[in-house]
Amino acid sequence: MGHKRGSYSSSSSSVNKLFSWARKQSMKVKLFLGLITALAALLALSRSVKDRNQFFVAAEAIHFAGILVLIYKLIRKKSCSGLSLRSQELTALFLAIRLYCSFIMEADIHTLLDFVTLLSTLWVMYMIRFKLKYTYMAELDKTPLYYIIVPAAVLAVLVHPYSHLNVNIHRVAWAFCVYLESVAVLPQLHMMQKAKLIEPFTAHYVFALGVARFLECAHWIIQIYESGGKYLYLAGSGYLWVPAIYAAEMVQTFILADFCYYYVKSVMSGKLLETLQSPV
């Protein structure tokens, strides 16, 4: 027993030293190390996952798991402090539209996952707005929603899945979901930055979003690589949808990358993340 405890302590110490060494490096070295780590993860995923559709299934399941963490917090702690109602509203909006599009296009496992995630998100919104509103930090959750919704809507009208130059409302709606999802977490990150203190369950939730976005981004990177870049060649013919969706995935991945780095670092050092280190 003592030997196992000693081994764990030694491993933890080694990891802490590694993070400490990485923290002291220049930004160029950090970016290089992050790139190497991401490439190693992508290589492992491409070798181990044969059905690329599983990336999206896993991402959606992890998102739902993150919502379950919030539900546990609201039930157990009777508090919604640190949670952004505006991020939850944006999440509910893109999930509702995507669910509608899924029913119209093709109902499958994604439709089911979106449905349960939407119901869970609506329940979280209800608890924040009504049952636990006395613990809601409204003064810190001030990000104007139209700053996020309007640009996403305009971009969706301009760039959406190709349909022989005919505007299809379902395709535009789907594009809107993709763009909105990529930035829906911004109010939550802004709120955590203003609060100067990150509630543990909220940190778990945001980290789950980061993992989910990485998996979706990995899907596109692997697809582009395995197709020899043919997905991006379509951009030369005026078909900008695939590059746009790829860019949207990359945007959210980078938005959450810094948070996830400090989250993992704090967990490996034996304590939870307490503050957001850099501005969003």
C-alpha cells in the first residue's frame, strides 16, 4: 500500500515538474509543445477510430455529460453561482435549430443526443432563471447576445451548404447552428474572467466542452488530411462551406484551448482551477 502511494506521489511530482518546466518556456516553445501534443492525439485518434462519424457521437455525448455535471451542481449545491445563463440560452438556441434540421434531414443517434442535451439545457436555464435566481450572478453575465447571434446569422446567409445557388432555409439554419455553437461559450468564459473565481463544477463543464470541440475539430483535420486536401480544394470553385465549418471548429477549439491547458495543469497538481489566467 505504501509502495503504491509512493509511486503515485512520485508520478504526480514528475508531472508537476513537467508542467512547471513548460510554464517557464517562451510562448513559441509552448505553442510548439501544444502542436506536438495535438498532433500526437490526432494520430492516435486516426489510428484507433475507423468510423469517423464516431467523433461527432463522442463529442455530443461528452457535451451531454458536461450538462449532467451542471445538473448535479444545481441539485446538490442549490446554487447556480458562476454559471452564465446567456451561454445556456445560446446553447439551447443552436440545439433547438439543429434538432429541427436533424428531423427534417435524417433522424439518427445525433438527433437523440441533441434532444436529451436540449432538454437538460432547458432545465438548467429554468433553475437559473427561477428556482435558484437568488444565487445567479447576473451583474457578471452581461455579454449582449446580439453581438453573437447577429454575426452568426449573417455568416450563415452568406456561407452555407451548397445547393446549386438556391437558398435553402434548412441549410442556412444548419450553418447558423455551426457558427453559433463555435462562440456560444464566450459569455461563460467572460463571466468566469470577471468573477476572478472559477466554481469547480463550472470548470468541469467548460472542460467537457473543450474536449467535445477538440473531437469535432479532429474529425475535420483527419478528413482533410486523408482526402489529400480535396475538401479545401472546393473553396477554389466558390464552395466555401467546408472551409467555413472547419474554421468555426478551429475557432472554438482555440477559444477553449487556454482554459483546458490550465484546467489540466491544475488537476494534475492536485487542485482545481481557481482563476482564468488570460483574457478571452
